[in-house]
Amino acid sequence: MDAEEFSNRDQLREMLEANTKIPARLVESLMSSDDREENADAYYCLSQLWKRIQPEMEVWFTAPFVFDFLIRSITEPHENADFNSNALSSYEAARNLLGILVGWFDHPQGETMIADLIKRIDRAFLDGDKSIRLCIETGFLEHALEYPQLRPLFAHWSDHPEMRDAHTHALEWGLAHEHTQ
């Protein structure tokens, strides 16, 4: 069977099994797909297989997709019983957002990316229903506030009437579980 007859997912599975390089154009196709499973595969490549993508993709190009994918995983949970799915639960997505924030906090070019991420999290919280807000509060914010250096990024929550209670509860958690360096 010709490679063009395979779906993007099939092509990726073959490359993963063969432990070969992953073409950036395939990852871009997965990123631009309307299929949630293909988006999950793209995220998996970007988060777990970055060094195998050739040519290397630029972070400024992939970051908006990653943020959108993770926020969407929180705000529109994707239920899938497929064992081979790379889809994330809402709480897994929240923890991955935290990993990005922690990883980019001290990065020289991270300031713009972090500001964008914080805006997206704020918007998801404010637009979200009770379960989305709870996921962001307990799956992301509580753990972000465990890091003293990240607390100023969320200080504005204490002044916002819809965010104040979540911030207060999350800060209590963060102070009780503080990461010391």
C-alpha cells in the first residue's frame, strides 16, 4: 500500500513503531486537522518526540497549537476508550500547562509566551462552567502557586470578583505545599 493511502495517524503509528524520524509536515498536518485524535497525536509528537521531528519545528509556531490543544482538553473534554489514543483528560491537560509554565518561566524568550498562556487560562476560567473552573483551580492553579516565583503571575486573580475565591483556595494549597529551591 502506498504511504499516501494511509491516514496521517497510520503514517505516524508506522514511524513510531519503526522508531524513525517524524517529518515536520506530518506533524503540521496533524496540528491543522479537525480531528481531535489527530490533534492529540500532534501534541504527543510535540511534547514527547520533539527531537525526532525533522526538520525541527519552531516553538513560536507550535506554542499556539499546544496552548489551544491543552485549553480545549480542559474546556471540551474528549472521551475516548481507544487504548492507543493520545488524548488527555482535563486534569492531565492542566498539569501539562503547569509543566509548560514552569519550564518557560526563566527562559529568555518565555515572557511573551507566558503572558499568552496566562491570558488563555484566565479566559478559560472566566468562560468556564463549575467543572472547568474546578479543574483549573485544583489541577493547575493550586500547583502553580506552590512555586513562589509563579505567584505574581496570578496576583490579579485576587482582585477579580470571579477569580478571587479560586485564588484564595489555591494559594492556601500552594503555601501548604510550597516548592523550595
